[in-house]
Amino acid sequence: MDIQLKKGLLDAIVLAAVKKGDVYGYKLLQDVLTVIEVSESTLYPILRRLETQGCLQTYQQQHDGRLRKYYSITKSGELKLKEYRQQCLELANIINFIFQ
Amino acid sequence: MDRQNFMYELNKELYVLPRIEIKQALQYYEEYFDDCLENGKNEFEVITSLGTPSNVAAQIIAASNVKEVNRQQTFEDAQKQPTIKNYKRSIGAMISAPIVLPLKFVLYIVWFVLIIVGFSLLVSFGAVSLSTFISGVAILIASIPGAIFFGSLIFMIELLGTGLVLLGVGLLFYLITLGTFKGSIKISSKLFSCFGRRK
């Protein structure tokens, strides 16, 4: 897929994936990989950025004697996702038009 | 390259970021390694799928607004991490600041004074050399009509001698001026480079 388009969609995909339930880095990557091909090195910067923007928040939980960082969506993250969904609807119209 | 090497290299490549950002990223990738291994992958597979540490680091750095994060970090450092290192850093900064800053200020003043002194020396020496030179020439010129007016050869020779002496003194001061000019440029440039290194 086109890199620019992919970049724009990745934020939305990550937010949507986290909205389904709190999730840790590795699991999130697996979820994202089911819909889009992405390398691990692209996912962390996105997560970190969304976190500093206040769209995601994190907490740690014990797992097998080590800590795991879980991501959960915030109120502003949900608003952002709503925006993305609106934009994706427009995109869906465009896609329909292209395929007609 | 094994996991330890990868993390070490990644740490090194991230040096431009604030400490808290580096810590977060390293933690994330440590956890990622752990989770991958837990899910049956081996270190080598994980590393090949991640790419080179410098590539991983470049993506993290590109995505982070270094300046914005910096401000946040000092705040977080102060609030959340009152570690010994932080105390040491702040105490060191507090102690050295009142000494280093006035010291720098004094050095600048000294430099400024030196420039002014050099400049005034230059001007005065230049003026002395120019005036003696001009008066020497004037006396040399005046010696001929003076001798004719007074009708005395000895007087003319006296005037010629005085004029030549004045010319010599003027030349001497010209050389001194030149020397001062060159010297002051050298000293000020040296002092300036000294400041540059200090900064």
C-alpha cells in the first residue's frame, strides 16, 4: 500500500485496536498485522506519540515475574478515533466511486 | 548481533533524546523481546524483523519532537524522579552557576577593556607618528626659505637636522603603531578562540 496512505491510517488502526481493550505492545502488533503490513520499528514511535498527545495512557502489570506495559485509550483518544472514522467514511465513498 | 548488543546499540543511537525517552524506548523493546521469545521466536528472528538498531532509533527520533519532550522531561525529572543523580546534577549546577557565570562576565569585561586600551594606544601612537612626520616634512620644507630669509647656512642645516630627526621619530612611531595593531589583533583573536572553547 502507498506509504503516505498507510501512515495516515496507522494512527486510526492503532486507536481502534486499543479501543477494543487494553493491550500490550507485542499483542497490539499482532492485532495490527492482521489488517496491515507494518514493521515493529514503525509501531513504537506511533504509540509513543499517541501517548504524549494524550490519546493513549499506559499502566504496568506483572506478568511472569516481569512488568508489562499496557496501553488504554483516553477520552481524547476516543474523540480522535471518531474523527478518523468520519474521514474513513469519506474515504469509503471515494473507494466506492473508484470501483464503480 | 545478539539481543544484548542490539539493546546496547539502540541505547547509543538514541543519545540525542532526553533520558526518559530513551528509557521508555529501551523498556518497550526489552518487553517486546521477552514477548517474542515467550511466543516461540528466537532472538535472531526478532532482530532480523526489527532491522538495524540505527534504523529503529532513527524512526523513534524522527517521531519525537525533541524540544517538546525536553521540557516535559525536566518537569518529570523534577517531579517523579528525585534520584541521587538528579540531586547531584542540580546541586552541581547550582554550585557552578554562581562561579562560572561571573567568571565569564569578568573575562568578557577584561576582553572588552583590552580592546579599548589597544584601540586608544593605536590611535595615540598613530596621531604622534602622523604629527611628527608632518612637522618634520614642514621643517624640511621651511628650512630653505628660512635659510634664505635669515641668510645663514648653519640655521638651514639646523632646521634640516631637526626635520630629519622628526621624520625618524615619526617613522619609529609608525612602526610601533603597526606592531600594536598586529599584536592586538593576535591577542584578541586568541582570547576570542579561548571564549569559544569555554562555551
